[in-house]
Amino acid sequence: MQILFDRFLKKTRQAIEQRRPPPENLLELALGQGNRAVRLAALRRLASLRAILTDDDDAVREIAFARYSNLLAGTEGAELSQEERLTELVAVADPRILEHLARDGTDGVVRRAAIERIASPAVLVECALHDSLTANRGTAVARLEDRQGLEQVVRQIGKKDKAVYRTAREKLRRQIVQNEERRRIRTLCAELCERSQRLGHLQQWTQDRALLEHLDRQWAQIAAQAEPKWERRYSAARARFIAVEAAYRATNVAQESRAALRAARETLIAEAAGIAAFDAEAPIRTAQDHLATAWKAMEPPARRRTARPRPAFQPAPSGRGGPVADAD
């Protein structure tokens, strides 16, 4: 079994060597001692290694990844200046490299540059607790938003860094306040939605219209903080009530208009019945003209245009009898 395994490894190494020179050879100059030429060579090797990081061969890629990370971290002795490391760091997108530099970089400034770009709560906690530089610990805790991570920093930082302790504790306090505010907003959203959905159920339209205006004022105070689902629910309930109320009022106005017209006509009919008590012809004619004009004014416009050309009230055959009204 061991023989087969050795043969497999030998074939794998041969395949890698045929594709490009081994990464160890690529790094010889980068690991050398010395002068400007060596450092320029090291920079060229960094660029070469960065290209190898996209290789489709896992073994080659992992070796290049380890060497590239160590070169930037300064743990392999390449004579790269701080400025050169920071310049190269700008091109790094792999979070694993950034996290490695944040934890293990030998240059504090490079570590801080890496810390400023990482998002892992675990790595930020480690840097906030264990980085040797105060500025780096402060940068790490400033980026940390995870509640459990902040609680861990508060528990473990102790007297090592009071500034980090105060920052972590203050961020925790703000998180608690923000969480309470979010809960308050959610509770109020639910309440306003439920109340708006009950509008119109008892057909108390005047009271419900006033209540809707009150709900709208309350909603306006929290609308910017409300989640989209609450906004949709409140808007739907509000629109439903407005539509139902409008339909009710339209129907109610029509009913009231018909009732008023009926009452007005009954009044004219009662006045017409009183004409029989008049003795003179002139008052009778005057009363008839008045009643005819008033009756016609109550007719719909379309009916006025098509009405027969005769007065709405006619004198009785005797000239003193009661009026005769058009059929309605």
C-alpha cells in the first residue's frame, strides 16, 4: 500500500513540474539576502505568486497561497519595505490572506491595514484581545459589531486595554438600545396595522375617519423605520377603509337626496291642495305658476329637456279645484 501511495505522489509531483517550475524555485530570489536587486526580484515573485493563486491545480495553489501569505506577513524574511507590502496588500482580495496578515503579520502597520479590511468576528476578537499594538486593538474593536464577540472582548480584555474595554461596552450598550427600539417599532407597527384593519367594521364612519387621521399621524413618526411588510400591511388596510367609506357615503348621499326630493314634492302637493280654498282667479293662477315652477325645478335635467310642454299643475275643471301633478 505504501508503495502505491509513493508512486501516486511521484506522478503528481511530475505532473506539476511539467506544467511550471516548482513554487520553491519561484521563491528563491524572494527569500534571498540583501540588496535592491533582491528586493525587486522579491516583488516580481509576489506578482508571480499572485498569478499562481488562480491555478486550477489544488496542490500548486495551496503552496503558492502559503508562500504569498508569509511573504506579505514578513515571516519568510523577504526584504520588502513596509510601503511595498502595503501596496501589494491593496491587490489582495482573498479574506484568508487578510486574516492571516491581521493575526500573524510582523509589521504592525500592515496588520492594521489588514484589520481594516476583514469582517470575520472571530479574527477581529482575536486582534482586539491579542494584538501587541494599542492602535490595532482599537481598530479591531471599532470594526467588531457581533454581539457575542463584543461580550467576549468585555469579559477577557481585563485591565490590558481600558480603551478597548470601554469601546466594546459602549457598543454593547448601543446595541441593546437599538434592539429595544426595533422591538418597540415592531410592536407599534403591529398595533397600528391591527387598528387600521378594524376601521369600518362597525360602520361608524365619522369616528373611524377621525381615528384614521390619528393613526396616520402615528404611522408618519415610524414609517422610516418600519419594515416593508408592515408598510404593505398598513397601506392595504388604509386603502380598504377609504374605498369602503367612499362607497358608503356615495350610497348614503343618493338615499338622502331621494328622501329630500320626496319631502319637497310632498310639501308642494300639500300647497297645491290648498289652492281650492282661494276665491279669486288671480291668486289661483299665481299659486299654480309658483307650484309649477318649483315642481319643474326638482326634475332631473334630462327629464326637463324632454318634458311635455304643459304646466306641472292644471286647474280643476271648475277653475277652483285642486291641482293635478305630473306622474313621477
